[in-house]
Amino acid sequence: MELRDYVRILRRNWILVVAVALLSVLLAALITLVSATKYTSTTKLFVATHSSGSIQELQQGNTFTQARVKSYVETVRTPAVLQPAIDALGLSTTPAELATQIDANADLNTVIITISATSESPTESAAIAQAVADSLIDTVEDLESPSTGGISPVKLSVVAPAIAPPSPSSPNTLLNLTIGLFAGLIVGLGSALIRASLDTKIRGEDDLRTVAEIPLLGGIAYDSAAAADPLLTSAEPRGTRAESFRQIRTNLQFATVGNESGTLLVTSSIPAEGKTTTAINLAIAMAQSGQSVVLIDADLRRPRVDQYLGLERSAGLTTALAGQAEVDSLLQPWGADQLFVLTTGQLPPNPSELLGSLAMKRLLEHLEGAFDVVVIDAPPLLPVTDAAVLSQQVGGVIVVVGSQVVNSKDLSKAMSSLAMVEANILGAVMNKLPTRGPDSYAYSYYSYADAGPDVQRGKAPRNRKSSSVGAGQSRSRQGHTNREPERRRS
């Protein structure tokens, strides 16, 4: 993965990372609150040898003491040193228990021993440190005294007596919270990476690119109001949703240049991706640009176009394919523009056979001759083969990809099914995209409601490019540009 992939994962999962980090900080704070308060007192001893003071003797004595210091440090935590300290202070503990409270060390190439004692009482910690230091002095003197009698050649002196510490040594609140924060961030980032590796949902354009190298015709942001009334005619004319379909309409004009057929098939990988509403609104947007459009509901299993548009479904596509009526007599006008709708009619037991029949091919040829654009709402690709069969008879296929609805595996299978029949895939339309975040559509629109005074008066805004260049120009097709069907002219 590239750096931008990690950034996208972080932007998608920042709430998880922040939540884990805060939880870790709270846990560290809780541990700090319940931890016992302890104080640490320190004393320092200087190790020296008895000498006459000559340079040679001083050098020999210094080498001797440095060699001995390490042994003295190890002696500090032995019962020989700790038991006398316990007896002197009257402590009710054992040398082994007291050893857990004592720490001793010596800096490299020095003859200074540092002894530290930790206790829940500041005065007790100072008393223990001093008692252990005094006991070490006596113990070393006894150990280093010659067996024949005389004084010890080594002398330990206190150079920094132990004092009661003014503040506790633990718990260190700042340190604990810092460790908790960094630990939480590491765990949160790891959780985000694991979550990203397990998440196969298509969420945005970047996810789409990893599955299929097809053009992105446009993106449609999720709109809670569109769930109740999804038709484009109910949306703000200069709002984001309307501009999205104008952008798709404009991009399709370029994607279909050179196509002999003006029929567009709209499908998806699985149900609930929004293919039907996309097909309807795309047909409405094209009709609003002055083109004559016919919308065919070819989903002969779960038709929805008639419900959205409030039309009659008893007679339609299957009626024409069965030869029971002419297709022109079955077209139902809708809206104030040149938009006609062919509903499904009675649902047949053999949808795939009907859609792949010669009668369907001739019906599409007839409608292409009478309209500028033919838009077909087809079933999803994976549950049934209807869309794949029908894709061989159209000029191009538009695949609707529902954000956070379809996963990469299903989308890959759907694209493979279209590739097997050598369908002309014009591109994809991302639907239900979030309005903010890393997966929001890359293009933002200048809505009329947010426009400045110049736009309110009808002037073009400065330094902004129109998102629907050429959207009002209908596609010129030889012999029937903007022609109405015979039934409408009569």
C-alpha cells in the first residue's frame, strides 16, 4: 500500500483510533489512582583506601577500590547488610522482603555507591536508606579487615546522607498517562489496519479502482430526503443531487461518442445499490436537456419504475414482446419534457429468454429510431443473467455501485460477467456516497442556495468551472435528432 492508502485508512477509522487512545489513557489514569503512593530516598557512599599519599599508592588504591565497588554493590541486598538494618529500625520484615525495597548501583569508573530505599512513608524511606548505608559500612569493614588483625584497608564514607523526599516517586501521573496515550495510539492504529484488511466493502472511488479499471461517470451523495422522494424533479434544481446527475449526463455524452446505438443499460452487482432510481433520474436529466428519452423497465422480476413514477404496469414490455400490442401504444408520457416510459407489463416465467430474444432486439431498434436516448433499467448482474444477456444488445452499460453496500468480491464477479459477454462498459456511477470524509465524491458543486449575489442575479460565479458543460445540448444522431415518436405527433 502507498502512503495515501494509509492516510485514507486513518481518515476512515479516526474515531476508532481516538476511542482506543482515550480508553487507554483512562485505564492508565485508573491504574495511577489505585496505585499506592511510594517515596524514594537516596544516599551516596564514597569508597576509599588507606594510603600514605604517594602518587603510586593513590593510583594503586584507586584501581583497587574500583575493582571492589561492584562487589560492594552486590553486597547491599544480602542478609549480612539488611538484617542489621532491620534490627536497628525494629522493622517487622525479612531481609528478602526488604531487598525488594532496596536498589544499589555505582557509576562506571567511579568509587561512589548509590543506595535507594522505597517505602510508603517518606521518613521511613530515608531511615531505611541510611540504615542500610551504615550497615554496609560496618559489613565492608568487617569483610575487608585482615585476618591477622588491624584496620581495614578500605573505608566507606557517607557523602550524601538520606533525607525524607518532599514528593512521591510513584505513581508518576504524567509518565503513566503518556505511556497510556502512546500505547492506545499503537493499538488503535493496529486495529484500524486490521479492520481495513477485513473490510471488503466498496466505500469510495479508491476502492472502486482496486477492483475495476473503468471510468467513473459520477458520484451521487447520500441524501436522507431522497429515500422518501428519490425523483430528481423533487430535488433542488441547483442543488448537489441535481448537479450530480447533470455531471453524469455530460460525461455520458463523451463516453458514447462514436456509438452506433443510443441505448444505455443501467444495472448493478446486487440489489439495493440504487440502480432503478439512478436509471429514472438519469432519464429525467436527459429529458430536461431537450432530448427525447424512453425509459424501459426491463427488470422482469422485481419491477419498481412504475411505483416510483406512479404509472400503470398491466401492459408494457412483455405485452409488446408477446406481440399483443404495438410498442408505441404502450409508451406512457411522464412529466413536462419528452420522457416516455415503457413499464414491464405482466411478469413472465422466462425473463432471460424474452430479453435475449429477436423480438427484444427489434423493439430496441425501433425505439432507437424514434428517440434520442433509450435508458433500460435492468436487474442486478449476480442474482440473474438477465442484464448480461441484455447487455449484448445495447450501446453501453452503466454499472451502479452502492457505497458500503457491495463488496469487492461481488463487484469483481459482476465485472467479469460483463467481460465474458464482451459488453461495452461505459463506466460506473458511485451511489450513496458520504457527504464528508475520505470517501466523499471528489467533485463539489456550487449550489444555488449557497451562491453569492452575482449568481443570484444570473451571473456566472468567478473562478468556478461549470459541472455540466454542454449538458443542455442533445446528442445529434443522423435522421432523428430530437424526434418525437409517431404516437406523440399524431
